[in-house]
Amino acid sequence: MTVFRGKTTALDSLDLEICTGASTAIVGPNGAGKSTLLKLITRELYPFVDPASEFKIFGESRWNVWELRYRLGIVSLDLQNTFFPDTTGRKVVLSGFVTTLGHVVESELTESQMDRAEFLLGDLGIEHLQDKPVRKMSTGQQRRFLLARALVHDPEALVFDEPTAGLDLASKFHYLRTVKQLVQRGKTVVQVTHHIDEIPPEIERVILLDKGRILADGNKLEVLTEENLSQLFGVGVRVVIEDGFYRALPKQ
């Protein structure tokens, strides 16, 4: 599968399968093709037409984008930045039911939908912030509301794009706890990042993406090696593992 962005080959003959239940981290430097792959999954981009290749989501090659959003939740900085600053946290969450960017008429929602939203606000510890406008929230608070929005349909899989970008330590730790709980509940999590230290221990498969091609793919113990990461980022890397977390340090 090949994807072009203008005249640039963003993904080059990519051969990749992520099975339901196999939570995966996709790691690569800026320009590796991570954002392109994410937009491919969300159907914002489409691969080059080639009879010899195929692209399927949940086993289907053709999707109504609105139906796909019921089965796939997205949390990304791009999405976070699209909401109007005065949109309240509550509206962010409820808009997930109608796939808008904050505009929703609450009287048109069902009782079960309202109950689902209330549950998620409590489950993620943000019910006390629901009337606060997005512009007055911290980045971490905004990200929690986006997660609640992504979860309103109880999707089978969730995609996180650079999930801890801009977060302080407390918010980062909350994210890691949340992913752990989601995986334990049977959700498939796909995490796109260039920071290996934000990969939760519960995510065992790692794909290294470089210049639109897969450099390595497999169990993170075998993939997140000093040799692979040094090659991927073009700098000497030393890897430290502690309590299931991996850290990249400069090689002396």
C-alpha cells in the first residue's frame, strides 16, 4: 500500500496488519509517516489505487465514515485544536454522539446517551469541569474530555496520536493509568508517538516507522533495542527498562 501527499511518497509499499485485541504502538521521528497512517485509518486520506494492494478496517474495505466513528475512537491534538474556545467540556463529550465539533442540541439526545455521558464524566474524573470552556482548561483536562468524547459509543478500538504532548506529569500519569484500564477492559489501543517512554507496559507490540517504511515490527523487547532506535532517530541511543517502561537516553 502506497500513499502520496502531493508529490511526496508518505507511505511506501506499506504491509501492515493490526488485529483486534493486539494493542500497538507506532513509533517514528517527525516525517516518518505516522500522521499519514493515522489519517489513512480515519479515512481522511486514501491509498494509491493499486489492484495488487488493499486497505481494510475491521475487515471492510469500504466504509461510511460516520459508521466507522461508532467503532473507532480518536484522540489527537489536531482534533483538540478544532473545537471553538468557548465550547464547554460537556458539549465536547456530547458532540461525540452526533459527530460534530461541539455543536449539539441536548434535547435531541436520548436518555441512555445522556446517562453514558454522565458515566464517562465521572469515570474520568472531569464531571466538575463539564461547564468550563475549553479555553480555560489545561491541555490535560482538554485531553480527558476528548477521550470521553471518543468513548461515548464504546468503540472497539481507540487511536491516540501523540497522547502526552503538552501534558504535565500528573496528566501524563493519568493517561497511562487510563490506557492500562482500557486494555484490561478489552479495548484495542493504537498509539502513535515518537516518545518511547509514553508507551504503557500493557502495549506489547511496537512498530518502528521510518520514511514511510517499516523498520521493525514485533514484541517491544525485540524492537526497542539500542541498535534499532539509533538507526531510526539517527543518533546514539541507550535504552533503560524499568517496571515495564522504556526510556531513551543519549549514548555516551
